[in-house]
Amino acid sequence: MNGRSEQNPAALRTASGGLRALIIMPALNEEKTLGAVLDRLQETCPDFDRLIVNDGSTDRTIEVARAGGARVVSLPFNSGYGCAVKTGLIYAERNGYDLAVLLDADGQHDPSSIPDVTRPVLEGTADVVLGNRYGDAARRAQGSWLQRTGHKYLSTLLRLLTGKRVSDPMSGFQAISRRALWFYVSNNFPEDYPDTNVLLMLHRAGIRFTEVPAVFHARTTGQSMHGGLLRPLLYWIRATLAILMVLLRPKPRKESKP
Amino acid sequence: MNPPLPEAANPPSVAAGHLTTHQQVVVVVLSVLLLLFIVHMVRRRAIREEYSVLWLAAGILVVLAAVFYSVTLALTHLFGAVAPTTAVFLLSILFLVVLNIQITVVLSRQTTQIHRLSQELALLNERLERTERKEP
């Protein structure tokens, strides 16, 4: 646990089983919250390497990330959340990480839940784990009515198609095992629309996923991708279409290196 | 107090079986101008050859439709349309739809390619910076 040095991340080992772990945070103009999140990560999981994927920020996100001891991969222009996530996962795959954790840079996902989210991967019971914001009844009230109904609809659809119960299928708080990285770095990963459809693809690819309760915070700054009245409605339609498309395509398969 | 509507003058060529020479010249001149413009753009490499094919084909087809008007009339009959204008509009819209689909396909491909490139650029940059700092 101790003897950690920022200059030699390759020597770092996580507390659990000597695995190399990387926390990936896609960030678009998160200078206000990123510093605090990195500080929290330093306290709660100092053994994890941290990577900021800068998605074309126009503020001081990069400087804040570097000052907080994170590595920075900077996309030349804004390319969207899915593209940023994929970039981070390609980084994890190429640099030999055993475990990747996706975490929002806006402070929504509490780093104290990282051990819970990574546990199923470390224990070998799942390859992809979603942190679920509806862990207890108190948090179930979070989010607008439309958002909650949307989650419910999508999780029902997913249950019908995969037989798995996932109550928060659009959670961006995830742990991904090396065993599942091939899928994310391949063309199968729907960069333009990573959502419930990804879980269906994982199911079809034979990658085991599960969800665990995690601590979420309400956003303090910035804008949610899913706010408003019209957007949630369009969102359901788009998500449904994306799921249909997955069913129309052949099952994702592990290929030799692209 | 409604003034009587003037009798609609029967347009001479709408349902008629031929085009006037005047009409043919107008159509042919416009199409040839379009063709020349497309060729000019390809020559200047402003349009890639692969994307000029649909445009050139459309220009040539319009010339043929004006010169061999009987073909246009046959097509009108085939579509079950009354006036040749309907057939011509239908085909024009069809052409625009096909062209738009082609553009959407190209746009999607390029978006994917640009994203792949930007990812590789970002990853290489990070690796280069690390190498320069002599980090692992």
C-alpha cells in the first residue's frame, strides 16, 4: 500500500492481489471539480493509476489533472463521451492494466465506492461491474421522474433480453476487467452511443456483467447529458433503436488484433 | 363579387407528346453546364472522382431524357403518372435521396476515421511526453 511514487507507476500494485489498476476519467471542462476528485482518489485508492481523458476542454482541466498527479491523454477536439471512454480503455489495454475503473470527473461518483465496484472483478465473479445509484431507498428518489422512469424502462427491456437485473443500466461508474477490454477496444464498442446497448452486447459476447450499489452525489456544477424534458424522451427512443440494432448485428467476437 | 376566374390556359406541352425545340435546348444547355461544372471541379480536385459519378450520371440522364422524349413518356406511363412532370420530379427526388444517402455513408465513415485518428494522436502524444520525461 505504501511506497507509492508518481514517477514510477509501473511499480505500483494495488492492495488487492497485485493487480495494476487504472482509473479513467473522461473530462470536458471540469477544472472546478476535478481537483477535489483527484484528492479524494489519492486518499481512498492511492494504488490506482489515474488517467484523465481530456475531451477538448477549453478551461484548465489539463493543468488541474497534472497538478493532481494524473496522467493526461488529450483528444485534439471534443469527440464525445464514448470516444473519450474508448480512448482511456485503449490506453489501459495497451499499457497492460488488469483492471480499469470508469469514473466521472464531476464528482458524481464517490471514490469510496471504488472497492465495492472493483470487488466482483477482483474476485473473478464478473468482468464488468456497474455502480448502481439505486442502492438504497433513500437514493432511489434521486433524479427526475422522467429519468427514473427511463431507467426502469431500459432495465426492464434489458432483463427481458438478457435475464439479468440491472437497475441503473446507464451508469458511468464501472469497473472493467482485462478479460473484457478486447470488446471495448474493438469496433464493436458503440462509441457514438454507449449505453444499455453495451450491456446487451456484453451479454451476447459472453462477457459477465453485474451491478453493485455505489454512492452517487448530485451534480454541483456543469450540465448533465440527460437533463430537460424532451431529451429524456428522445433518449428512450434512441436507446431502444440502439438495442434493436444490437439484435440485428452478429454477436461480437474476439478477433486477432485489429 | 367574385370576379370570374380566367379560364386556365391549356399548357401546350404538359400532357402533349413532344417537347418544343425551345424546351429541349433549355434542358440540354442547363445539363451540359452542370456536367461541365462537375468535370471542372473534378479536374481541380475539388470533387473526388469517386463522388462525381452520381452527378455525371444524373447530368447525362437529363440530357437523354430531353433528347429522347419518348423514353420520358414511357417512364411516365410506367409510373402510372399522368403528366411527364410528375415522372421527372419523382426521378429527381429519388436522385437527391440516393445522393444524400451516399453523403451520409461517407460522413459516417469519415467520423469514425477522424475519431480513430484523434484517439491515436492523443495516445501517441501522451507516450511521447512520457518518453521525453524518461518515464516508463
